Amino acid sequence: MNLFIVLIVVAVIAVFVGLAYNGLVRRRNDVDNSWSQIDVQLKRRLDLIPNLVETVKGYAAHERTALEAVVVARNSAMAAPATPAAQASADNALTGALRQLFALSEAYPDLKANQGFVSLQDELANTESRIAYARQFYGDSVATFNTAIQKFPTVFVAKMFSFTEREFFEAEDAARNAPQVKF
Amino acid sequence: MNDLISSNKRRTVFLMLGFVIIVVLVGASVGSLIGNSTTGTILAVVLSGVFAFVSYWKSDAVALRVSRAVPADPNEYKRLHNLVEGLCIASGLPKPRVFVIHDDAPNAFATGRNPQHAAIAVTTGLLEKMNRVELEGVLAHELSHIRNYDILVSTLAVTLVGSIALITDITIRTMWWNGGRVSRGNDRQNGVNPLALIGFAMLILAPILAKLMQAAISRKRETLADVSACQITRYPPGLIAALEKLQADTTTTHSASMATAHMWIEQPLSGVKDSGRLGSLHKLFNTHPPLAERIALLREV
């Protein structure tokens, strides 16, 4: 009789562990999948930049610093480790450099009239909004995953199979160095 | 969220069962009116079974065809495609097929049987009248219908409710057209067949029942989709502005029919006589909650 009760308890625990484990695996795959969505868009953006730099060079070759800043930012983004935080800060730097370049290009009517430049600008804007959408989805799935592995009693299963929390797609520097305002 | 999806799948099963039962009852009553109830019933069972099965696989095509939707050209409607793709990334859905309907009234609907086989259709009027954030709100509303499996229920309702209306219509018309011949069986017996009377009542009641079913399915879903649309866009004012524009616009969506009424984001056929003496009765048959109510609810989000 006692053995029977023990068996039932063991079976219930086994079923619970199995279900919890499967749920965690599903959520972890969701996180990976949403991360790859961001990754695809980031890569796409990096691929667009050499063309952009070439086009701008043709019209505004002496805007050296701005062009170089974009190239440098792109190279460091290519070299950045594949962690969300590193990718996010590389992405921020690139966004800043690009903004600078586009602001300068306002002064060159010929460049702005160039069909290739306009479509590149469109593509970039599109990719940027897609990165924003993908970030949102990634943030949602990370939040769900992190909550799931912290919750009682799933937390034991998560510990047992060493599921660890995932990072959000946020730049380290930007979060730590709050902008300083001086009067 | 998952509760919502499984509840929608349950509803689908109920809808199909309800449909089969109603059709069988109608078939039996038609049969008893003609004087051969067994044949009528068997025919109805077979017909409704086949119909329900075909509906599951093909009703999205029917809904699109009925609304005269054409596939949206990726170059001509680039903005639309871009928005849909972006929102799909944000909500983790596969990209649905995108259709446009040449109609000046701003409106939109989603259809399909699951997120992998889904389609979104918008009118050209919507594309003209809405700005980016508003259009985004509307598309997110439709995508939430897809994610919640509302599309499965509502699209099935199109063909199922439509076919009930069709069957009863045909029978009633045939009876008029055939004159006395239909009730010859009763004449011989020299009395009123009570079954035939019930049958006749059924014929009249069936389309009303079907309409009620249609209304019950969709009203709550609309508000839910509004709320989850804001979860996708993170910007409730967009959808609020869009709904306000829809409210201000009085054009009737010509591409909508009675059968597809419940699928659109805004009730396409203007709700006549919503106020007044029979107002509450009419509201029972409305497929959508009033836009003012939906806007008020979104303001609280």
C-alpha cells in the first residue's frame, strides 16, 4: 500500500517535470527564433551600407569624417560578439553614424535626387523599423521565458536542467551612462 | 491567450455541429413538407457533412471571392506589404497573403483557417484615408484575429450561415413557385400534418438562428482583437484614431454581403434603426459592438 502511494507520487512528479521541461524548451526556442529575426535584419542593414557609402562618395567625397565614421561603425558591428548587449551597442553606434551621414547629405541636392540614394535610404528606414519590430518580439519572448524559469515550482526544473535567463536587446553603455545635462 | 485559442477551436466544433443539426432539421422539415421525410433527412446529413468538410478547407477562398478581393501587388502596395511584414515580425506570425478590394469605403478583414493559411484583405478606401499609424492599428487588429484563431470561426460561419440561408431560401421559393403541389401529401390525408407546420416554422426560424449565431461569435472577439492589437503596436492612439475615422465615415462597404458582415473591422452594412423603439432588438443582430464603445474601451488601455 505504501509502495503504491510512493509510486503515485513519483509518477505525478515525473509528469510535472516532463511538462515543465517541454514548456521551457518551447519558450527557449521562441527566444532563439525571435533573436534570429533581429539578427537577420541587422545583417541586412550591414549589407546595405557599402552601397550607400559608395553612392555618397560619388557626390560628397570630401565628407570624409562622416563616411569613415559609418565604415568604422559597420566594421565594429560586423566584429561584435553575438550577444544581445554587444550587438545592441554596435547597432546604436551605427545608427548614430548613419544619422550624421544623412543629415550631411541634406546639403547635396544632386545626391538627394539620385534614385539609388533614395531607394537605399528607403531600404534602410524600412530595415530600421523592422529591427524595432523584431526587438519588440524578442523582448516579449525573453520576458516570458525569464518569468517562466523564475516561477515556482518550475524554477526547480529550470535549475535542474540549467536553463538560464536571457539578456534583453539593450545597449550596456546607453543604459549605464545616463546623459549628463549641464547648465 | 492560449485559452482564447482553444475556446475558438471549441467554438468551431460547436459551429460545425450546430450547422449539421440545423441543416438536418431543415432537411427533415423540407422532406416532411414534400411528403418524404427520410430522403430529405438523409440528403441533408450527406450534404451538410460534405459542406462542413469543404468549408474547413476552402471557406477562406469563398470569403475572398465573395468580397472581390484581388492579391495586392508587392510593388504597387509596398507600404501595405511593409507594414504587414513588420507587424508579423513583432507578433511572431508568418506573413499572411495580402489582398486589396477596390472599394471606397474604408474597411478590412482577415480570413483563413490558421496562421499558416491566413489572408488579410483591405479596401483601397482604407489605404487612402488612413495614415501610417492608423493603418498599422487596423492591420494589427486583423493580425490579432489571425493569432487568436478568430478567423477560423468567422470564416466557417460565412459559408455555413450562408448555406443555411441559401437552403431555406430555395425551399421557400420552390414552395411558392410550385403552388399547391408541394403539400399534396397533406391534401390526401384531409388534415393538417403537424409535422409539416413545425417544418414550416423551422424554415423561417433557421436563418434567424443562423444570424444570431453569427452575431454571438463576433461581437466579443472584436473588442478582444482591439485590445491585443494595441499589444502588438504598443500605440493605442493609432487604432483609436482609425476607429474614429471609421465612425466618421458613412460609406457603405459594397463588397460586403450579409454572409461576410461579421468579418470586417467595422460593421459594413450600416446598422439601421439602432435607436428607437425596436433598438434593442436590432442590436441583438448587430455583428459588431458600437464603435463608440470600442473607442471608449481603448481609451482606458
